[in-house]
Amino acid sequence: EESYDEECDYLFKAVLIGDSAVGKSNLLSRFSRDEFRLDSKPTIGVDFAYRNVRVADKTIKAQIWDTAGQERFRAITSSYYRGALGALLIYDITRRTTFENIKKWLSELRDFSSPDTVIVLVGNKSDLRQSREVEEEEGKTFAESEGLYFLETSALENQNVEEAFLSMIGRIHEVLT
Ligand code: GDP
Ligand code: MG
């Protein structure tokens, strides 16, 4: 268990974005506490979690913000995006609409955040192979066209979750130093 008060060299804020039920909260709980819930409740308001990560001899405290997915339809508080150095833009590979909505999330993100914000596109639920509606290649092609990093993950099977967060955090560190 990492101590909350452990010394850190940097504090990074990053945000999770994407439609409801794509798996934002489970990706965060997997990354921060190695927990997964099949019956997870919709997130109310804004939640966040911390994890300390070692990058190039430095300790980075990553503060990851999570919110409910419906917020695109209300006035999103700019405070959610304010100061975010990174974002995971998440869709569900078994629901095509969540992938189509990525364009809207991306444009909102670009409106509210700084041009240096590191963005990773994440296709979650890669374990549900039989129900796939978005091919990995499509995610990859879209990410390349927008200059984003891309990964498919499974919060359930703990596939690529570390990689998704750590690639974002590592890249933020590179941009800042
Ligand atoms: P959020 O609304 O984006 O925060 O989504 P949640 O994290 O609450 O997850 C919504 C539902 O999808 C829950 O029933 C989760 O158990 C499920 N879920 C999340 N990630 C995965 C995954 O990687 N694989 C599978 N099979 N289910 C997942
Ligand atoms: Mg949630």
C-alpha cells in the first residue's frame, strides 16, 4: 500500500472522458486499486483517485478525474478539464455509438484543455470478443488521423490498463521536461 503522503516530484492531473458505461470508473479502480466491479454504479458528479508512479527516477503523483458520461449534454464545468495534462478518451468496442461519439468528446476536450494535453484513445472491453462492433484497426486509424495514442484495454481481464495510464503519464513527463 502506498502512503498518501509519500514524497512526490510532480503532481499530474488527468481526466477520463467518454460515454456512460464504457468502463471509465472500472479502468480507474483497476489502475488505482486493482479492483473491478461487474455491478458498478454510475458515477455521480466527479470522483478522483491517485496513484504514484515512478518515471525516470522521479515520483509522479497522478491525480485522475472521473465523471459520469452524460455530461456532454449539460454545461460541463471547465473545472473538470482545467489543468489537465492528460486525457484518456474511452469508448466501448461492443457499442459502435460510443466510438462515433469520440469525435464530440475530442472536440470538447480540445475546446477546454491546452494544446499540449496528452490524449490516449482507449477501446475498452476487449475481452468481449463475440460482441465486438468496432474493429481494432478502426480505432487505430482514427487515432493516427487525430495524432492520438491508441490502445485496446480490458478492465475486467486487466489487459493493457497499466499500459494505457502509464503511456499517458510517461508522455506527460516527456512534454514537461
Ligand atoms: P463508466 O460509466 O464509464 O464509469 O463505466 P463503468 O466503469 O461503471 O462500467 C460500466 C459497466 O461495464 C459495468 O457493468 C462494468 O462492470 C462493465 N465493464 C467495465 N469495463 C469492462 C471490461 O473491460 N470488460 C467487461 N466485460 N465489462 C466491463
Ligand atoms: Mg463511472
